[in-house]
Amino acid sequence: MSTTIDIPESSKVAKGKAVVAAPLRPGGWKKGVAIMDFILRLGAIAAALGAAATMGTSDQTLPFFTQFFQFEASYDSFTTFQFFVITMALVGGYLVLSLPFSVVAIVRPHAVGPRLFLIILDTVFLTLATASAASAAAVVYLAHNGDQDTNWLAICNQFGDFCAQTSSAVVSSFVAVVALVLLIVMSAFAIGKP
């Protein structure tokens, strides 16, 4: 006494095709982090180069009695602002050159080498950007408020356009600093998690 049970075969098995589920790859979110890294780099490039260009073009001349005797405020009158323009241009240039490494991190999201390289260089250029932004912010603060203890007068009452340009350059540089901090944190997080 035997019982047979007939089970009809599905058409996929009959044709020799089997459905295989693709294994889930752990860490697929790293590609999203790498894409966000690339977008943040583009924003930081715009902020750093915008800060350098804005500060580098800041210039205002005020006539005093005659055309031959004038007061001028320019970024190259202050060594701090010269340092700011040079360092923001360097930071922007570095960020442009780092884009290929960011693309490699998108293509190979599990590769540690490019991310580690970017973390190290991002930290170096973050330090440079922070130093120049902070020093320029101190000079802009003195230009707006002056310092009565040292008899430094506030010049922004007379040179309003110059102060507006330098202030916007400093704000833009701090946007680049925040973007660099986020880049470092995201890369470190992507390296640390499997």
C-alpha cells in the first residue's frame, strides 16, 4: 500500500530556471554616504571659492575734499585678509582635487583607503580654513565695533560696502568650515561601521 502525491512543477523549474534571491550586501548605506560626501564637497567648493573671491574683490574708496586725496579700504591693506584669500583659495583648490577620490568612494563604497586619505587631508584643510576664518572674523569685528581701549575706530560707518563684502566672505568661509566638519564626521562614520 503506497500513496503517491503528484505535485505539478512550476514553469520556471520546468524550463531549467531557478529563482535565486540576491544576497543582501551589508553596508549598502555607505554608497548613500559617499553620494552625500560628493554633494557636500561641491557645496564646500562653492563656499570656499566664493569667500576668496568676495574678499579678494572687496575695495572701497572715499574721496576726501579733493580727488587727489582719498581714503581707501582694500583687502590687501590687511595681512589677515590676504591670508584669508590665499587659504580659502587653497581650501577650494583642495576640494576640487578631492572630487575624484569622492567619486571612487561612490563607485567602491566599501573601500577604506580613499576615505582614510580624505579624512586626513580634510582635517588638515579644516584646520587651515578655521584659522583663516577666525582671524578674518576678528578683524571684521574690529572694523564694525572698534576697540576703545586701544583707540581703534570702527571704520564700517564710512566704508559700508567694504565691511558688507568682508562680512559676507567670513560667513561664507564658516559655511565651508561646517561642510568640512560634516565631511570628516561622515567619512569617519562610514569607516567605523561595517
